[in-house]
Amino acid sequence: MRTLKLISNGIEKLVMYTVLFLVAVLVSLVFTQVVLRYVFSSGMVWVEELNRYIFVWLMFLGITMGIYKQKHIAITAVADRMKGLTKGIKLLVHIITGSFFAVLCWQGIKFVEVNMSGTAAVLPINLGIIYSIIPVSGFIALIFVVVLLATSKEEKR
């Protein structure tokens, strides 16, 4: 259990630093593009496409962090009325969430395989690399859900 928690904390830090790096790159690219457009009346064509891909990566990585911190969207109207079943409902939510991310990971791998031969419209980047965030984030979120399930069982004792 302790090793699982250490691994999840390490993955969380890796995801957090990746998000911070991507935000810094995104902000600097957007700032550069704005300066080039309004000061020099020109811009870089590839920046818009790269910004879009970075933003998608940020959203998928943000989803994994929301799962780990348990800050994702939750509808609690039913759970609030069933005070005695709170732990059971949390367990059910974790199982449903884990199932979703398992399917996302599995289908994401298929999606990446299909798109490995294509390239982006402007950038010379393989689409499989761009879309690889789908199974990667699904796998990370699945690890985080397993950790949440393990820690919720530990809390019962």
C-alpha cells in the first residue's frame, strides 16, 4: 500500500511539472504570436496549431489531476440524501470512473495506432504522437483511481 502511494505521488509530481512546463510554453508562444502580429504585422503559421495541441494535452493531464485530487465534477444530490451509504456510493463512483478510464485507455491505444501514419496539417509531427495523450492520461487516471480505491478500503479499517 505504501509503495502504491509513493508511486502515485511520483506520478502526480511528474504530471504537475509537465503541466507547468506546457503552460509556460503555451503562454510564451501566445505572447510571441501576439507581439509578432500586432507589432510586426506578421506571425508564425505553426504556432496556432502547436498551441491547440498543447491545450489538448493540458486538458487531458488536468483531468488526471482532478481525479487524483477528487476535484472532478460530482452530482451529490442523491448522495446527500443517503447519508448512511456515503462510502458505498464513493466506491461505486470510483469503480465507474475506473471503468471509464480503462475504456478510454483501450480505445485511445486503438486511435493512436490508426493515426500513426498521418502527420499534422502544418507541423511535421506524427498524429500518433499528438494523440498519445489519450491512452497515457487514461492510464494515469486509472492508476489514480486504483490508489483512491485502495486508500478508501484502508480508511474502513
